[in-house]
Amino acid sequence: MFRDTVGMFYLLPPRNTLVAAALSLVLSRLSSSSLSVPDVPHIATYFGTKTRYEEVNPHLLRDVLSVNKSVLKPPPTERCSPVHLTAVIRHGSRYPTVKNIRRIQKLSELVRREASRGSAGSWLQDIQSRWENWYTEDMDGQLVMKGRDDLRQLAQRLSALFPSLLSEENMRRISLRSSSKHRCVSSVEAFQDGLQQVWRRSEVQYRHQVDDELMRFFERCRGYVEGVEKNRTALLEVEKFKHGEEMEGVRRRMAERLGLPHQRLTPDLVEAAFFLCSYELSIKSVHSPWCFLFDENDAKVLEYKSDLKQYWKRSHGHVISSLSSCPLFHHVFRTLDRAGRPRRSTEASPEPASILVGHAETLLPLLSLLGLYKDETPPTSNNYHTQHGRSFRTSLIVPYAANLLFVLYDCQRGPRLQLLINESPVRFPGLEAEDAPLYRDVRATYRHLLDGCDFHSECEGRPGGRGPNTEL
């Protein structure tokens, strides 16, 4: 009996030993090759919010459960132990949304029509022969199997990092909340799958709360919805770049490679081809033929276009975008306050962990409110060439399964707080001297937000209309 590389068993006739030996050799070669890093597109690190988590942490391509405990950095001179973890997590890899599926369908129709005429370039005919459109509108942003793996494996790694917090004994005291979107509910379930695999429980029991007030706060903030989301001028920089010189160059080069008239390819279709490369990698781990249409410079331009959108829609571009996350900000610090304060023996123990599963749109405003990834010069439509060293790169900040971890330690000098983003240490702005500053110093740094940042007054009561606030 032999097992193939996807776990299927085959029974071989005992008398056919020659065939058995040959098959065994083939399977062993396939098995050993599967241990090596798979073929990854050369542009895989530029997919913005559609980037795989493994591109941010490439060591996971070799071992998905690899954990580096040295990322936990309480002061070596103090005796410290972790007492609480709050994790704000983006859902895992997903199918395209309906909007992008329709763009893919348009691109697919163009390829089929032009390739059948026989006058198109060889690249176009090659794509037509090697690729078939398999996306359907009912997929609409749902979590894929790889996305479940993303969250399951993240839970297992966090359990290895924080065994005393994410333990079976603490099972009923771990708080789990999710956005109502199907991909987030599936993700929080997969996270629980991962924990219960660690605990070796045979029956998985899901218990989580759907909480859109926390995880989809941006929908409830009227100032944000009217001032940014529905305001045509709020994303002006994105529109200007979309039709600017750099994007036009990518469009022209792609048309030449495909042997198509330039005017047949709209900027949206160029982006659809780029996204196809990202989707097929994140969903199927496939190096799609669409990837070969773009060189690294093209990918950097398309990443920048995506970053402009996220910057001006969800991040530092308009201050209301950050302030819309006030409910989540206050929830995190209330939870940390409870976990860090002294307790009487009669009081119930605080939550050892709070797991909050949402979207890139959940993480980006909160990261911005915390003052992270704010470059001295904001990205605009006309400064692309000076922005190559920017810290605001969504490919690195909010890939699928992105996570913002607040780790509270009990230390000799008092509670300390460490921040990790995508399982790597990041220092709080204004407190760069320490990896895990005293919690009271963190609270002092954010005192203006802890005492203010009122959701109602920021989102409903801002004077002077609801146009976007462009403080940078």
C-alpha cells in the first residue's frame, strides 16, 4: 500500500513488484520535492492586500508551524510572564469578490475572442491554451481552503508562543469575536480548529460572537461613510494615478506583450490580470501564466496604485478614517486594563486572550490611529518615484491573515506591553527605546485617545460638514 502526495492510498497487486518499485520511486521523488519551496512568482511580494501571508514570513513556506520565540522581548533584566494576549486578525485567503470576478470575466472574454482570431500575440494564445476561467459570482469573497489553513496554522503558532494563555484549561475564558462576513466567521472557526488540534480534542466546539460594531466600525461611522467612502474627491489621488504616466506605461507594455491594440486594455483589465496572478497563487498555490505578463517594475506600479487607495480610503489620508476605529481602540485598552490591574482573591480572573477577526479595513484604521506606518511625506499621484522606501506598504502590513498582537506581561516593575505585527516585534511610536515599555507609559502616550476619541462626536458631530479631513 502506498500513499500519494495528497494523502490517497493505493493497493498494489503483490505480484507486480516491478510496477510497485517504480511507483514507489516516483512517489518518493514527488514527496521529497514537496518539501522544497514551491515555485513562487517573482512579483508575489507586491500584491497589496491580496498578498499571501507567506510572502511576509517566507520561512513558513518550508515549515508552516515554525515559531521563533525570540520575538517575545520583555526586558531580560526583569522576571516577566505573559498574562494576556489580544489579537486583531484579518481573515485568511479568499475568493475574489463579485466586482473583481466580473472584471476577470471581461478579461477572459477578451482573451478568448482575440486569441481565436489568430492575429494576437503568442503570449495571448499561450494564456488561452494554458488557462481557463473558473471563477463564478457565487464565490464572492468566501474563504478558501488555504484561508482556513492560514487561520488554523496561525492559531497553532500562537499557541506555541503563548502556551499558558491559549491552553485547554483556559478554553472557556478565551474571548472570540468576528465580523458577520462569511469569510470572517469561517476564519474564526478555523482558528478554533487550530487550537483544538493542539489540545487534541476530537470534537470541535465553536463558540464565538459576531460583533460588527467592533469589527466593521467603518460602516457605522457617518462622517467616514459620507466624507470618504461616498465622496468622489476623497480618492482623487488614486484616480489621477490610475490614468497617469506610470499606469499608462504598464498598460502599454501589457498590450504589446499580448499583441493587442492598446485601447482594448483598460486600467481595470490590467489590474484584473495582475489580481489573477495573486488569486491563483493564494488560492491554489499556482504560478499562473498571467504572472509572466508583468515584470517587477510593473508590479511596483500596481502595488503603489493599491497602496494609494488604502492610504486615502482607510489610513492616514483622511483623519476620520483612523478615528472611525475608536470603538475597537477603546475595546482593546479596556481589555488590557482589566488584565493588568491587581485583583482580589474573590474576583474572577480576566480573559487570558481576546481573539478579534475582521478585515484589512479593520486593521488599517487601527494601525493608523496608533501612529504606525506614517511616512513623513504622504504618497500622492505625482511622487511615485520618491516613495520606493515608504513604510506604508500594504503587501507587508495587511496580507491575508495579517495580525496585530498586544502582549501584556506581568513584570517586576509593573505590567509591560509589547506589540507584534504579523508575528514580528514593532515598537510603539514615541516609545522606540523599548520593545515592551511599561503599560502605564503606553497609556500615557495614547492618553489623548483614551480620554477622547469618542465615536459619536467624531463620527456624528464633526462641525463644518462631513468632507474629508486631510490632516496628514
